[in-house]
Amino acid sequence: MSYRDVAERFGDLVVRQDYSAAWDLLAKEAQALITPAAIQAAVATMIAYAPGPIQAAQVMEEFVVEDWPDKQPGDLAVVYVALSGESFSEAVTLTLAQYGGAILIRQIEWGRP
């Protein structure tokens, strides 16, 4: 599975409101700071201004960054995932890293920049 696949899967799980499965894609360090309930709360806060749920997630290829100033050893990419509903467009930005044989999410930033 590529880092794009992991980012897309995370977005799809948020669409399905399967926050526990989304949490499973986080690195252990991130899991220590973020719970499935915190993911759910972040999503709810981010879209509180608009009616209806998130209906689609899409990796925005033009916003995939593989080299950035704060890149840490093992980091692969920062991936911007658009999250859209009937009357809104939001996003989540994920930092993905290699952990042994797995690609996991090291950091999450909610909302459009």
C-alpha cells in the first residue's frame, strides 16, 4: 500500500464515520495523542457550520508534497485530502511516514489551510 492509498483510505473511513478504523492508520505516537473519539470530534467541529455529513474524500494530487523543511527521518509525504459534503468543502492534511513495513499517519491537521 502506498502513502497515497493510506491517505485515501483514511479519508474514506472518515466519510463512513468509522473513526476506530481511521485511528488504526495512525502511528503509535499519534495514537497516544489522538483517540477515535477525538477524530470524530475534530470532524464534527470542522463541519459544524454546514448541514449534512461528509460525502466524499479525494486525495488532491497537486497538493502532495514529498520534500519540505520539517521532514523527519522516515517521512514520505504530506498529503492533502479534500472532504466534501452537499454544501461544504473541507480537508485534512496528513503526514505519512514509513514505520518498518507499514506506512502510517504521523500527524493530522484538520481543516483547509
